[in-house]
Amino acid sequence: MPMNFSYSFPAIRGIQAGRNFYTVMCPLKLIPKIFLFDEEEIPADHRAQRLMNKSRIPDITNYILENPKDYIFSSLTASVNGELIFQPQSEEFKDLGYLIISLDAQFLINDGQHRRAAIEEALKISPELGDETISVVFFHDLGLLRSQQMFSDLNRHAVNTTSSIGILYDHRDQLSLITKSLINEIPLLERYTDREKVSLSKNSPKLFALNHIFNTICKLLGKRKGELISEPEKKFVSEFWALLCVSILEWQDVLNKRTSPRDLRIGSVVAHGVFLEAIGIVGHYLYRYHADQWELYVKELSTIDWSRDNKADWLGRAYGQTGRINKTNETIQLTANLIKFKLGLPLTEAEQKIENKIKEGTSTDV
């Protein structure tokens, strides 16, 4: 018989590894009340979860609040330490029914702690979300060791999607939309951009990775993911990339089959993300300070020697002593600095400080 004081959830019963588990529909307003975290001061080997990365919570919270009509969450997974009873709906449907859980039972999230915290924050701003539901998979708690093993097993085979896939599948963020539109409208980018990988193998038939195009546009506009983009900015991005693609003659050689992406990667810095993002920095400067003449400067890029054999220019900037391309914030900026020198553009104060490091031999990334 059910307990006198209990939670009751519509549920489906299943079996894994010979043990019953239950999938229930839980109102969002109950999530902060029944799911508690381990205290942070508890040593790691006495917890069943990793510590929460609180910096992730605002992003997830904003995702809920900004998309109240089409947000989506996967199931939470939790252990129940306490009395629970499953009541089948009927003899015919023995695995459909209600899960009755004692009010004094303890609940521990095995997977979904950041979603839980974000739901709590979102409810503070939009309490009307409280009657919506999220699916929760309940396992009967068999102690700390079992809970720790569950956490390990749930995360062992999890594979994070690449940033390129995240951009490709994002239909809200304006920077993502601009990136995808740009790739579709410029033949070189459409043909030679890998839309899934974040880095290309030496033998890849592609020339660019989607996330490199995205990062370059971010630097070009001085924007971050989620920020609004004006119509003039969209126009500039489109025109800048169109001109850039014809001004980098080595890219045109690939488009016209005079060389391969593989050979260009081996022989030139223009086939690497460090170059693209450096160009984004230079382009942003041109947009701010040479809005009426930026095309003239971009055309001048065709006169620069981008060969990796040109060690006088690119060694210690785009690549190190081993010859390996090295893309870090510092090497991107050092590469951008040299491009600005080549175009007769001055460095900003911050750029000059980084330049001084390479002259003094104190740069750490090259």
C-alpha cells in the first residue's frame, strides 16, 4: 500500500542489469525541492557527483527564458534512497502506472545537476514554467559506491559534439546563422569547408573548418555568440569575405584545381586557422578605422608572401621552431601584427605590448 505522505508520479517501469528503474514526468517546480546536491566541502571520494561548474548555469538559464516556446531538455537521472512503490495501471499494462515515493526519501542527481540548477534559477524569474515537466529516470539507491559507479558509467561514453556541429545545428544565434549563410553564398567556402570537424587532418580534401570561419567572423565584428548583429555589419561580413576569397591567390589556386588543400596546408600559412583568425583581427581594425577604404587594404593581401618557407615573417608567429602551426591567442595576434605591418597599419597599444614580447624573446607560445 502507498505511504501516507508521498510523491506520486506517472511512470514507466523498465529493467536494466536485472534491476528495476522508472521513467517519470516531474513538474519543473518540484525539481529544486526534491533534488539536492552534495555539499561542496565533502571530499571527492565521498561524493557521488563532481562539483558543479557554476559559470555554466546562467547560459542554460537564459536558454530556457529566451526560448519558452521551444526549449528542450533531456532526462535527468537520479537515485532514490528511501521507500518507493510502483503501482501498475492494470494487469494488461504492468509496466505503466504510478511511482509512489516517500516524502522522507533522499534524491541524488547522477546526471543533470547543471540543468537542475538552471531550472531553479529560471523558475525565480518565470514561475509559470513550474507546471511544465521534465522526464526523470529513477534508480533505487544502493549506496554511495553504486551512485559513484552510475555517474562514471553515464559519462564514460558521452561524446561532446564539436563546436562546428554546434554552430551548424544552431538556428537562433545570429553569428551562427551568418556563418552558415556566408558558406552557402561563396563557392570557395561552400566547396571547401568541413562542417563537422574543428581541425583538419593533413590529408583532408577541405580547406576550412566551420568553427574557424565562425571564429574569424567573431573577431571581424568584435562580437560574441548570442550578441545581435546589425544589417550594416552583416553586409560588411559578406563583402569582406567575398573580397578576401579572391585576394588570397592561393585559395583561388585550390578553387581552380591548380593545387590541393593538402599541398597548400603543407606549404602556406593561409590554409590554417591561425591565419583566418588573424585576418579577422585585421578586418575588425579596418572596419573601425578605415570604413571607406578597407577594400584597398584587403586587395593588398595578394602581394604578401604567405609561404611557410618565408621564415623571416612567419617563424615565431604562425609557427614555431619545429615548423608546427601553433594557434593560440598570442600567435594569432602576432600573425595579425605582421599582416598589419605589411599593410602599413599601426598597432594598438595592446598589440604593441605583445609585439614587444617577441622582440624581447619572452613570448611563451612560439
